[in-house]
Amino acid sequence: MQSSHAGSVASEFPVQLKGLGKEYGHFTALKSLDLTVPEGTSLGFLGPNGAGKSTTIKIMTNLIRPSRGHATLFGVDVRQEPTRALARIGAVIETPEFYGYLSPLETLAYAGRLRGMSSKEIESRSEEVLKGVKMSDWADHRIQEFSKGMKQRLAIAQALLNEPALLILDEPTSGLDPRGMAEVRDVIQSLKGEGRTIFMSSHLLGEVQEVCDDVALLNHGELLIHGSVRDLSRGSDTSTFQTSFLRPPTPQDLEALASVPGIVEIKNEGDSTIDLRISGGEEGQARVLEAMVSRGLKVITYRPLGSSLEQLYLDRIQESDRL
Ligand SMILES: Nc1ncnc2c1ncn2[C@@H]1O[C@H](COP(=O)(O)OP(=O)(O)OP(=O)(O)O)[C@@H](O)[C@H]1O
Ligand SMILES: [Mg+2]
């Protein structure tokens, strides 16, 4: 397969995966993944444990080889020309490991030399990236003293060292405390503001909704959905409403509710509280509330559970697991 040459670079996608597959022995972790990320977009790469996210990211960063298919970054095939393919990217892979006896400054200097940066460049960039992840005060400390969250921040600093046009992040906020998470999200937001392309896996749907333009949902090594967060959030037809009543509903009430059009499922959460899964979007939600009130049920609260992205995620995963 021919990779592109200078001149056509601007039209090349930061990420293009074609028919990507991976077997570990007899186990298929990734079937045949096609995925393209346009310049300047941030993609949230979602899926349950074992879906194949890290496998995909490791192939993209040339840590493991695919069993089939191709991964290209800015038009350069990762297998064929790894150095050139990885030159414009920064990556944070699952639980980063560092040499404990080195300091962040020494670690960054080492990483910078590997990437062919000059000492001067390394010095000024190191200061900048450590500041960006709020680790300036620890620049000279040995990493063996660091908490998991501090190591994660250092990993992000390292990924930013060469001002990458594409950032590949595998669960960038995992293991961070709430404040650390918010800080890392801020860093990612500002990188996005600078027009960089971001490919990040995450289990935090709220985070993805906040940071990402697009989402791709993977399950058992297969892509279930790929689209913009906004469209997908709007497109979810069913939602769950937690409903509580002044008095517990009788079995007869529940039976009557089950036959109200639009109610897909009723889950008892306690004496006076039920979770109603409702289809038909907002119209459906209004009809269900009306039906309950007209039956004489005294509704105290009626509130949606989880974000619409979460609903969509749960629906699609459940649907694909059933097949
Ligand atoms: N080196 C390996 N040898 C054998 N099986 C592996 C190996 N690495 C991953 N797997 C299997 O491949 C599947 C996909 O793993 P992967 O790490 O890509 O999932 P993931 O989506 O990143 O999950 P998580 O959300 O838990 O990080 C899992 O079933 C895992 O057990
Ligand atoms: Mg993973």
C-alpha cells in the first residue's frame, strides 16, 4: 500500500483505521474496525471493559501489530513508517510506567532527545508542559515518590512535549481524584481549543460529553456507533424516569401502568419509587405522566436518570450483547 507524500498532507486525516483486526491466540479482540477522525475533532472512544479500545490504541501507536488491516496517522502507515507516523503524535497509554529514580525533568529530557528535540527546545517545552499539568513544583523530585495521579499528569506532560497535532489518550483521567480529573479535562479542552485532534478512550460518559465532538462505541471488537455527540444524544428514543409517589402504587396500579403505551419497562426501586423506561422521546414522557395522573396516582417526582448519551450507550451495548 502506498503512503502519501508531502503536499497532500493537509488533506490527510489525522487518524484512519481500515479493516483493523487483532487476534490474541485464538481470541479475536478486534474484528474489522473502520474509523476516520477528521482534523481538529476530538473523538471519545467508548466501550465496556475488554471491548478492544486499548488494543486499537496500541496498534495505532505501534506497540503491537495488527493481525489485519491498516492504521494510518496523517496518511502515514504506522507499520510501514513508524517513526514518521508517530512524529506528530503524543500518546498516553494505560497506566504509564517511568523510571522511579528519574525526575520529571530528566524523564522529559530523555523523551525529548528520543524525539530529536534540541536541548534548548527541551528546556523551554519541559517547563511549559509541567506547568500545564500543574507539576512544576515536582520537576526535580524522584518519580518513585509520586502518586498514581501525579504519574498520570507527567505522562500527559510527556505526550505534549513535541506539540503534537494528534493526541492519543487511553483513559486520561483514570486514577485521578476529582480535582485532578477536572484539571486534566481543562488541559484537554485547551488543546482542543488550539485545534489539535484528540483520540481518547474513556469510561466517563459525562467527560466525553464535555470534551468530545464525536463518539465511537465499541463492543466485543466491533464498532456499534460512530457519530457526533450532539446527534447521538438527541437520537436516543428511550429514557429512564425515576418516579416517586405520595403513596406506594398497588400491584393493580403497576399492572395498569405496564399497559400504558410508551412504557417499555417498570422497575421497582422501593415502596414508593419506580424506574420507568419510556419510549417515544419527549412526547412519550408527557403521555406517561398524564396517564399516571389521570389514574389518580399522586406523582411527587418524575426525573430522567442519566444523560441521554448514557442511555444510548446502555441500550446499544445491551442490544449487541443479546445478539
Ligand atoms: N496481551 C494479551 N493477550 C491476550 N489477550 C489480551 C491481551 N491484551 C488484551 N487481551 C484481551 O483482548 C480484549 C480486549 O482488550 P483491551 O485491553 O483492548 O480492552 P479495553 O477496551 O481497553 O478494556 P478496558 O476498558 O478494560 O481497558 C480483552 O478481552 C482482553 O482480555
Ligand atoms: Mg483499556
